[in-house]
Amino acid sequence: IKKKQQEVVGFLAANKIDFKELDIACDEDNRKWMRENVPGEKKPQNGIPLPPQIFNEEQYCGDFDSFFSAKEENIIYSFLGLAPPSGSKEGWIAEETVPNGEVSEEHKTEEDTEISEIVEENAEHTEDNAEVVADSTEEPTEEQQ
């Protein structure tokens, strides 16, 4: 549980997404609120959801598994119920989707393939990943554009 919580908090902090951690171990009111506000279909068979559970104010977003999936699919802002920042890949996709929800063919570019290749390459270099995350908020140079 602790590793999952650290992953969520670390990701939010690295992407400068404002958040507030609520401790359910030391605060019975927080624990009760979380348990009452996780939708029934998202609760495990024993009825007691384990942290981390992610909310946007009163709106339930999901558990760690759904957070991880959204992060991997590059739709984390949608998952969190937030508007994606301008210039982000998620914002670009949202702006360029056609009515049936698919990205129009004219906007599928070599850049999409390059990004996938870069992600795969970075995954191989675990030590470099922290630098990639830290550098990802900087504006691209003219050469990178």
C-alpha cells in the first residue's frame, strides 16, 4: 500500500498537480469518509476499499489500478477530472479527436511513433527516468519542435 501511495503522490508532485493527502490510519473521520464515498461497484468483496483511493473533491476518480492505467494510457488529466494543460499530449488528443472519439488520421504523425520509441528507450534506462520526468515540464527547444 505504501509503495502505491508513494507512486501516486510522486507522480502528482512531479507533474505539479495540486493535491491533498488524507491520512486514514490516524483519522477515523477520513477513513469513514473514504469507505462511504467509494462507489459500491468499486469496493472489494469484503466491502473495505484499501488505499490509495483517489478523489477530486467529492468526485471519486478511482483506485491505484485505474490510476496506473490512466497514467499508462496518457489520460491522467481526464481520470482526475482536470483539464489537461495546454500543449500536453492529452490536451492535443482531446482537441484533435473526431466526433466518434478517434484521433483523425491527419493528426497521426511520425511524432506519435517517435514518442513511443522514446518511452520504450527510457524504460530501459531506469536511472535516467527521474531526469526525464524532471525535464518533461521544460519548454522544448526549437530543435526539439
